[in-house]
Amino acid sequence: MLTGTLIAGCGQTVNSPKPSDSTEKTSSEQIYLYQGSDRDQKLVENAKKEGTVTLYTSMNLDDSQPLTDAFEKKYGIKIVLWRAGSEKVVQRAITEAKAKRFDVDVIETNGPEMEMLAREQLAHEFYSPYFSDLPPEAIPAHKKWVADRFNFFVMAYNTNKVSPAEAPKTYQDFLDPKWKGKIALESSDTEWFATLAKIWGEEKGLQYFKALADMNPIIREGHTLMGELVASGEIPITLTVYNHYAEQLKKKGAPIEWVPLEPTIGRPNGISVMKNAPHPHAALLFADFVLSPEGQEIINNRGRVPSSTKVKTNLNNFKYKMADPVVVLDEWDKWNKMWEDLFLKSKK
């Protein structure tokens, strides 16, 4: 790891500017929680003085770049972006904090990893006027991160292999013997499994998943790969593809259809501002931008699922239940062991 520098998403090494003297006198807490009538004016003025904001994210560059480009164009504030998988994003933030190296201003990644940052006391509670546009499921009580987008686990099938009439209409329909050996599951979907089991009641839920395991499901690694395999016809049907990717494939002409079975399970992806951010005004301004209708529309235009109720899309126009990141963390060992015992050990 390079001391005093950040590796940008495009492979460049970028020096991290120091915060200006004019912003050091105001604590991050005062900045992040301020709700005065002059909030927006103060925020923009001071963010422009800071001049830059450093973002760590697991969002792929094709989707994050339009957001950062739009922010830079609107405010003239440079974004230094570092992109990696969610686990690496959290690992880097924690490692740097332990070394008393505070470069990152904003982190955007999966809900459970956001909750890790909150527990490590790296993320700070913040306020945004755009919280009122978000559903209750998007805002944890501590407000140290909020959901800016969702991933939904849905059923998807190849329309050349499965007709709409014969496609399962409920989770129970997947236990019909005709689907044995034809159903695909993604190998890491412990959150989906645990959330459904809890909704149904643990005893009833585990009975269902034991029966599903007896259907000899096909296990594949990666939700993107899962969607591609269904679209190609290699796999006829899956229970756990992300609907935004299935929709992207469908719009490109692939023979794929997706259906949100009830209850549909979602995973929040969130954004947070760092407790020791070197550019706290710019950090909060960027979080505001991402949560605003303008930023949320950019997320929507990239084929992702925005969390804001102000942006209309068929990708969230159904009833859903959100996986709780707190439960995911606290009960991970229990549910992951059951998931592995049911679906993974027999595949090794």
C-alpha cells in the first residue's frame, strides 16, 4: 500500500490534498448534522474550498463514473475514486484507520459491509434533506449510512426453454419434480436464504430449503454469470438473479424474463461519510448528490435500482422485504453453515 497516495480506479496514482485551514476548525459532527436554513449554501461554499473528495466504492466503473462525472461538472470538485470488491473496500478503510491514515471521505458499498464500518466507528451519523425521499428500509436507526441503491433477488427464466405459462408462480412451485436438476442458485446467497427462512419461520423455512436442496439445484458463482447462463439457455431457470441485470439483458434482446416472487428479498447498498474525512463538506455534498433525484436518476439510467421513491422504475415496483445487515453480521456463522451444508458441500 502506498503511503500518502490513492490508487484511482483507472490505475493512476493521485496525491491526496490536505484540507484547507478554513475547514479544519469545524468538527465533522457539526458539518454532518447541521440543518440550518443556510445548510446547502454553506455546504457548497466550503466543499468548493476543500476542492476534492475521495471515494472508495464497490460499484463498477461503468456505473460509478457517470455519477462522479456529473458531480464534478456540477460543482467543479474533483473526485478521487478507488474501486474494489466490497470486502476489500472495508479492509482498506479499516487498515488505513488503524495506521492513523485518513484519506477516504466517502464509502459506497454493500449494506453488511457498511454496517461493519459503522461498528468500527469509522462512519459518522449524517443528515441529508433527501432522507425524506427514502423508504424506511433504506435508513438504519443510527444513520451512519443509508441505502442509495438496492439489489433484488428474483426468479428469471430463459423464454426459449420455459414458457410464461409453465414458469413457477411461487417458491413452492419450484419443488415440482419437473424442475429437478434444472434450478440454479448463486453460491453466496446466504442473505437471501436467511431472510426468507426468518420470514417464513425458521422451522418451516428450513423444511422448504431442505426440499429445495433435494431438487439437486445447479450452483454457480456470480450473479452476473447467473444471468448470462440463463440468457444463453445453458441454465433454464434460477431463483436468485439480480433483477437489474436480468432487465439489462432483456433490453439487449436476450430471451430472458424475470419475476419478483412474493416475498421478494432485497439487499441494500449504502453510502456513508467518514468520521475522520479530510474533506467533510465535500463528502457530505457528494452523499447529498447521490441521494438527490438527480443522482438517483443517474443510478436508474445505468440500469441499477435507486432507493429514492422520487425515481420511478419497474425495478422496484413490487412488494419486497430487505435483508437486515445487522442480522447478516450477527448471525452469519449460523446461517452460512446451514447454507453450505444444504447446497455447497455436496457440490465440492
